[in-house]
Amino acid sequence: MARAKEIQNIKKILLNMKNEIMENLKERMKSADISDQREIGDVFDDADLEQSREFNLLLTTREKEKLEQIDAALTRMEAGEYGICEECGEQIPIGRLKAMPFATLCVKCKSKKESLEGYTTALREEKA
Ligand SMILES: [Zn+2]
């Protein structure tokens, strides 16, 4: 059960990361003064915020990517698939998940993949 608890902690961290981006964005929306028709903060909940045009305009590419990664990780948590290697189906050690909460591969598969990518060119030349 320790693992489930650790994953809950990571979930909290992810939600905090998401909140932080949302709060920054709300501040930016206020200062950008594009909110003359509605009060941001009270009327807007985060679900509305994510759908709004202003949201997409003010969000930087990096923030967008980060939000996508956070949402993907949260979705995997909901499905009970979080922390399971996409490649071999083994559990990813919790220490690795803490360091890299968006990791979807275990160390073994990750390095296998990386070395495969690295050697592809060399192999191709050898076989030719
Ligand atoms: Zn694996």
C-alpha cells in the first residue's frame, strides 16, 4: 500500500503544478485586460478556463506542454496505469517517478530505447 500512498503524493504535486500554471494565467488575463465582459476568478472555474479562447492565447507553448503532461499523468492515475512501464508492463520504481513524475518507461526500457535510437544509424551503415 506504500506505493499507492506515494502515488497519491505525486498526484498532489501534479495538481499543485497545474494550479500554479492556472494562477499565473489568471493573473496574466487580468493584466492583459481582455476580461471586460466577465469577472475572472469568481465566475470562471478551471474547466471553463481551459475551454476559453483567452486561455489558449495567453498560455505559452511550454505551459501548454506541461499541462498536457500533467493531465496525461493524472489520467493514467485515474485508470490505475500510472507508474507502469508502457513498454514491458513492469512497475516503474517510485523513486524514479518522484524524480520524473511524467515518466512512462522504466529505466531498462528507456535506456534500451535510447541506445536503439543512438545505434540505428550505425546499424544501418553496418548492414548496408
Ligand atoms: Zn519497461
